[in-house]
Amino acid sequence: MTLEQAVPGLRNSPAGPIFAIADNIFDLTGPGNGAAVEILNDQSQQVIREIKAIDPTWHYEGLGPVETVEGNINKLNELRFTRAAVLLRVRQDIGPLQVETLRFIQERTDKAYDRGVELLRTGKLKIRLSEQEALGNYIDREVRGELRERYNQAGIDSAAKGPVRVNRREDDSSGTDLTYRRPDARAGNIAYDVTLTRKTLQTPQVRGFFNADFRPSSVVIIRPRQLGAESSYVISRPETKR
């Protein structure tokens, strides 16, 4: 699955539109607990077979049967991420990792938002300029740290000069002076930005991402889903005027 498949219409979009990321991309729950566990377990077994087909030397190191819906969702998510990492390593196909990176960041952003709001409520989050800034900085730190850990678990070095990076400098040498931007994450030609505020193609930070030397095709804006419908969306690269 590619990011374009996950967000229909992205590939052939006109200049600068915003596409909402459908909630069902991230919805792994379904019927009652017993049926959901069975469905999720079947999906996990399918992903395991797919990974072994890609890399016959790969071995699943699970600890045994998982009985809860939440546990099976976590297991499936980890396997999906592993499959994406194996596809990158074996076939140099980064598309699935772009999708799994999006899924992971969205999930962790939602959880970090809840934790941050509670820390604000109890006075345990240091405020410098405003509560909004403090909450946003907290979410950024939490999500980046957890994403680095997930990449590391998958055998991906996100601190090197490769195509998968977390909060690393992305140079822009298009002007007279060398400048740079720091996306929260990058997977190939996709930049990811975790934020509380809504951003558009007119936002200087977003324009800066598109001007970076790695020339992203899209910038994914990821906001907590607690902020409402269509909180996260994709901004595609504007077409070059001829």
C-alpha cells in the first residue's frame, strides 16, 4: 500500500489541495471482542506469511497467543510496521513504510495529546509562552521519541543521512544562502509535521518543506483527532507553473 492509495486522489491532485485522512485508515476495531480477536489474529497471521515470503530468513519472535483486542491491535500494528521495514530493506520499497509511519504518528499523537492535557490540568507541564505552546512542544517530544524507538526496533537508523529520518536537518540550497527545515519525520519524499494548529500551503513552514533539497511530494499534517473531524490531512506539492 502506498500513501497515495491510503489517501485517494493524492497522486493526481491539483496544486496545493488538502485531503482529509479517513478515520477508517486507523480503525482496527470491529465487532464484539471474541470476533474481533479472531479477525485481528487472522490478519496478523497473514502479515507474518507475507513477511516470510519477502524474507525467508525472518523469524517471528512473539511471546505466544494474545487474548485481548487491544493486545491484538498492538501486535498487528507492530507486524505491519515490520513488514514495511522488511520491504524497504529487501526491495527498497518505501511506500508501505510511509503509510505505517503515518499510522504510527497519528496514534501516538492522539495519546500524547491526552497525556499532555492531563499534565496541564494538574499543573505538571511547564508553561513558557502559553499553554498551547507547552502542549504542542510536549506532543512533539513524545511522538518523536516514540517514533525513533519504533524505527530502531525495526532496524532503521533514523539519525543517519538515509531516506528515513526523525527531526533532522533538511537543507535548502535553492537560494543564495543555505537554509534548512526540520520536519518531525521524513520517509522518502514524504514530510510529516505534528502540530496543534491548522496549516496550509501558504504557511511558511510548509513552503519551506517543499523547498528542501529532498523535494517532498507531499507534506502530511498530523493533528490530534480529538480536535475534530479532518484534523489530519495531506498537502501535495504545488504544480510548477510553465
